[in-house]
Amino acid sequence: SSSTLQASAQSSLIQFANVLKQNTDADVAIQGYTDNDPWKGSTAEQSVQKNLNLSQQRAQSVSTFLIGQGVSGTQIKSVQGFGEQNPVADNSTAAGKAQNRRVEIYLYASQAMINAANNGTLK
């Protein structure tokens, strides 16, 4: 139950930061997730909330790291935690839980790029 970025994630994010710095017309949305493990000494409801908080911290860690690599904060349009929602794997296995503990980054065109495409002026 950590929001600390692993070395492999940092390496990938450094490469991704370079892409964002070269493509300043691209925006990102960052979404954090957790597995559905309960927290010791917590009710089911408290565990859901703690997982939601943890997923927000995970997303924030990625955002903070990207900005630390020189990405403009204006390119980061949203940083959001979704907790246990939208599992991508089976939470009944350790491997599945590991896959569900993740941060997803969505890269999309900025409004300026969309306008340029609509106007036929996209370079």
C-alpha cells in the first residue's frame, strides 16, 4: 500500500516526460487505482475510502514526478484517484492484485491541436 514510484516506473516516466516536453500541445490525464485489499483494523467502508485516498496519492506521485522532470503543469489536465474501481485483473490472485495497483496516463490532443485540425492548420 505505497505510492512510492519504483525505479522501473521512474525510468519509463523520464522517457514519457521527454515526449511531453517535445509535444507541448499534448495534454495528459493521470488516474490512480488500487487492488481491493482491506486495511487492517478498518471497516469495509473505511478500506474503500483509504484505497481511494491511496489511488489519489499514486496519481499525484506521477504528476509530481513529471513536473519534476520539466513537464509543464498546464499539460496535466487531471490527477484523479479511482481506488478499487475498474480492476484490470482478478483481485483474488496476487498477480491480479499487482496489476490492479497501477497508474494510467491518458495522452490526448490539447484544445489548440483540435482547433488547428478543425481549421486545417495542424502542422
